Amino acid sequence: RALVLPDGSVIEAEPTLFVTQPTHIDAPRGESPMLQQTRERAERDVILQALRAANGSRREVAEKLGISPRTLRYKLARIRSSGIEVPAA
């Protein structure tokens, strides 16, 4: 956007000074390790709680959480690999 404010009624072809603002703002890249750990812990707790509520039914948990069964299997594998016991189906 630009705004031209001439002193008179005619805009001359003399050099014009444009004041610009940055078009982007530098933001931190990725999550902080603490935020990532908190998010992973919350996700794990929700998945395990849903498994207990569904008596281990992976299909029911995937539907309830709005994720595919494949995504649920992937997340359960990551939970197991961190040393946490996952309820049997």
C-alpha cells in the first residue's frame, strides 16, 4: 500500500522517499522442547484414557479421536517405544 501526500495540487516526478515496513515477522522455528514434551504427554494421556474407556477397541478410539486407525497404531507404537505399557486390544 502507498499513500502520496503532495504539498501542492501537482505530484512532481522528483525522488520520492518510501517508508516501508517488513513484510514478515521472524517467529521462532518449531516448538520449544518443553512445549513439545507437554504436547506429547497430553496426547499420550488422551489416547490411553480413550483406550481404557473403549475397553481397548482401537477402531473405536480412532473414531472418537478423529484419526485414522493407521495413525493410532503409529502413535501407540511411539508410546510403547517410550517404555509405557499400552492396554491390550
